[in-house]
Amino acid sequence: MQFDLSDDQRAVYDAAFRYAEAELHPLFAKMDDDDWYPPHLIEKLGADGYCGLTAPPELGGAGMDLMAAGLVGEAFGYWNLNAAFIWGPHENLCLNNILRNGSEDQIARYIPDLCAGRKIGALGLTEPGAGSDALGSMALKAVRDGDDYVLNGRKMFISNGPVADLVLTYAKTAPERGAKGISAFLVETATQGFSVAQTLTKMGWRGCPTGELVFDDVRVPARNLLGAENGGVGIVMSGLDIERAFLGLPYIGAAQRCLDLSLEYAATRKQFGRPIGRFQMVQAMLAEMYTQIEAARTYSYRALAACDALARGEGGRGEIHKLCAASCLFGADMIAFVTDRAVQIHGGSGFVWETEVNRHYRNARIASLGGGTNEVRKLIIAEELFRRRGLSLR
């Protein structure tokens, strides 16, 4: 059992930390204040070697494992969580999903451009009427027509959707089969019939384009079917496990940033003639923040390391399903707690929109909703606990 980073992992984190401080942190305020999307962000990250971290070098990637890529996400989250959540959906939800599930042809056609940042990736699962019940309530349909599938419907709350060149999209190919009638497709957004209905204005993750996508008789070549027809549920569920583990790491970074800012503030802000860090109640808040962060970090590292051991097609149930849901649940509670205490320690200045802890406080709210709500995560954990013990609830 390993309870600390290796020298190589520490080097990956340190390099990404220095890079994010220089390149990403200067963008943070403008992104949040103006809801500004840096148009060349993914292109620059690709050129600088930070896209395609899990892709093999012969495709333009870095050949890293998920754990190392997650450490990059943690460093990015420390300096600019908003930028991390443009990079994360591109890097993990789209690019890594194609690597895990794509054919040789699909990988050859799309991975090099995604690694280089020449194309931006997204994943389309949620719909206007399908959130927590994303599989059962899915309405987007794909009908086979010769050498193509024709897609009709909408996707909602899609990160990177308004700016993506490629969307890994799920659609019903056999609606009568429910969740077992879902297929995955690689949809190029330049295809006729695809459009962005709206770009959403959010309280957090500002500057991260999130939108509603429209598929109006979008013709997708059959060779862009990812995996087998009606086999999309396995891709969805294994992808969600990895997503929950991977995207928890940027929040670890953001929480650490809030603790560091709070420590600095508590050491310099004086009331009643002494630094507020001298007061036991402030010290207690700082100690609790540290404890929660360290526990969440250990949990997240364990979950992501377990995802590295997943074979193609695995995930979506069993121990890994429970572990990833639990680490995500704990991490969401942690970031809510830490950002709340950071604002409390900063007092009135923490309530001001432009302060960095306020930006993190608003960003934290999505952690209990994205990638499955906290309520869904609890259901997953409980169901797997019953299943492991051979107990039926039918």
C-alpha cells in the first residue's frame, strides 16, 4: 500500500503546479468576472504537452497513467479551477473515453488532434428531461439509415459543448430496451443539423462554456459508432466511475488554495490588537479544513489508482463503482465545507464577488451535482453494499 506520492509523481505535480501558476492563474479573475472563455486555452495546453496525458507518445500523448494525469488536474485546480474544468472534460470525458473504447480507426482519426489541442472535446449525456435518470429518460434517438445513423434530440448542461469540435454523444438506438438500448457516437459538431441552442450563465465555473446542444437530423457515419450498437451503457458507467475519481482532483487543489489563502489572511488580519489566527475558534476552523482536505485527497488518490487497474469495458458496478461514488461524495462535502470556512475566516471580504475565496465558494456548489448528484452517489454506495453481502431488496 502506498500512502504518499513517488518521486516521479511529485515531479509531475510540481511541474504542472509551476506551469499553472504562470499560465493559468493570470486568467482566473477575468474568466470569473466576465464569464470569459479563453479561446486558445486548449490549443496552448496541447502545444505545451498538457493534453492527451494518458495517450501513447506515438499519438502525440504523454503516456501517463490516470493517477499522474489527475495530479496535473490537482495542480491546475489550485491555480485556476475554471480552466481545469475546461481541460478536464476535454482530457478525460472525451479523449480518455475514446482511448479506452474506440476502434483503431477512431483513435487514429481523433486522438492526435485532441492531444495537440487542434480539436476540443466534450461528452454529451445529460438532457433537458434526463438528469439523474440519464439512461432511463434519454430521449435523443439514433436511427440507422444505410451507412449512417441519424440523430435527433437535445443534450443539456454539456461542458465545452458550445465550443467543442467533437462530442462523444449517447443516444437511444433501441428505445424499447431502455438503458440496454443506448449507443455511443463520435459526433463532429461541423456536421449539418448540429447547433448550440444556448450557452448557459452559471453562478460558478464561469468562463467554462456549458450549453444546450441540438441534433436535428444529424447524420453520423456508422464508423463513428463507439463500441457496439446498444452497448453504450457499459461505456457510460465505466466512464462515470473514472470521471468521478478524476474530476475530484481539481477540487482538492482548489480546497488547498482556500486553506493557504485563509492561513495567510489569519496571520495578517488583526482584530482586538492581534492576528485573528491567534483566536482558538479560527485555529479550529483551519485545523478542520486541513483534516477534511487530507482525508479527501487520500480517498481521491485511492479511487483514481483503482481506476488505473480497470480493464477495457470494466466498471459501472462492484467495488470500483462504490469507491468512486464514495470518494466523489466525500470530496463534494469537503469542498463545500472548506470554502464555507474560508469565506467565514475572510469575513466581509469573503462575501465580495472579486475575492478568490468567493470564486471558489461559488464554484464549490456544482460538486454535489455534476457527474451524478450526491443523492445518486449515496444510492450507488448503498446498493453495492447490499449486493456485496448477497442481500436482495426485491
